[in-house]
Amino acid sequence: MNAPEARAVTEPYVLNERNARGVVTLTLNRPQQFNALSEEMMGALQAELDTVARDDAARVVVIAARGKAFCPGHDLKQMKANPSVDYYRALFAQCAKLMLTIQRMPQPVIARVHGIATAAGCQLVAMCDLAVAASDARFAVSGINVGLFCSTPGVALSRNVGRKEAFEMLVTGDFIDAATAQARRACRSARCRGRQTGGLHRRQARPRDRDGQGPVLSPARGRDRSGVSDGRPDNGLQHDRRCRPGGRPGLHGEAQTQLVGVN
């Protein structure tokens, strides 16, 4: 085992940092694998989210990533090494639980995206309440390019962009860059990666909104973010009708998550 591999074994899959304002940053920490959603990565992120959800001092959660990419989706090497229906069912159930946990967090969850976010990685962004996209960010639901179809990521995607734009991405597997995402109103702005973090934390720290009427990010405890299910199976993305922060009415009557940048 060489030195980089040895470090990868000992380093945590997800780094947890907290600042004095109660902003918890969870950083995906497998840059050599482009932070793919392996069993271990999903398990580590699930554990961190479960811990933060019980933390009264945590005010907001930021999901970030190390390395060149945010997240390329599932770990296809791991999936190919376990070619059984039972394994795939368990894997997708684990992913569904993770995605729904993000939706049900008592704190707002923000994705801080750079590089690529594809397939379930794009879904991870779409499930967050808000997202900040660096200028080098690119998004795709490209499973179709390898003989798969991103059906569950497609639900989250269609709640963020128009249905026709979502369908085009699903059937072509094409990437869209941050500028195109902005043009489609999937993100409000794209910023240089070096300026991304500072602006995000300045916005989080601002105590009142532009009208001076109340907190931009108030303590999350006491806020009811529970969904009202319409009885359909989850399949990783429950068709609920709750109101999302910063959202607007979208597919099936729920509010769409917006991808937002830093002004």
C-alpha cells in the first residue's frame, strides 16, 4: 500500500468543521475517488447528518467536497464488484434514506459545489435547500451514457429546473455549466471558486434580511419542516408538499429548491 492509499484508509470519509456562528461544514473527503457515493461515504455522511440534526447549537449545514469534483454519483466500481439485485436494492435504499434525511433536517442545508456533480451527486445538490455554485461547476444526470437511467435523480432535478430542461438532461446525458444553470434559473449566479466560501459565510453571518424584519438563518429548533406524504412510496424522493426555504411552487405542488450563488 503506497502513502496516498494509506492516508485514504485512515482519514475520515467526511470532515466535520464548525465555526463560532453554528455553521457546520461537512466535507466529502475522498478526492482520489472524486467523492463518489460509496457505501462507506453514504454511511459516514448519514452519521454526521444524524448527529447535527440532534444538535441544538447547529444553525445551518454546508455540504462541500475536497479535490477536483463535488460528487460523481454512485461508486460504479463498487457496484460492479457486487452484481446482485439484493445488493443494489440495499444500496439504493441507503441512498434514499440519505437524501430524505437532507430534506428532513431541522437546519437549512446548503450545497457548496465545484467541479462536477453528476447522477446521484447532482441529486445530492438538488435535495439541499440551497446551493452555491462555483464558476467551474458542471451538472449532469449522465447515467444514460453507460446504459443506466437516472430516474430518482430526475425527480429532484425536475423540482429545480423546468421539466423540459430536466428531460433533455436525462435523455442526452449532457452537462450544463454554471452559466447555463444560471440562465435556466437553476442558480442565480456563478462565482470564482476562491470567492465562493467567503461570500457564503458572510451571508450566513448576516443577522437580518434586507428589510430588517428578521433573521436570514434563524436557529432551526422549533421550525416544523416535516413533510405531508401523499401515500406514494419514497423511492428515495418522497412526493411531499412541504414548503422549502427559497423555493417556489413546482412539480406536483411542492416547492422547488433553488440553486443560489453569492451576490
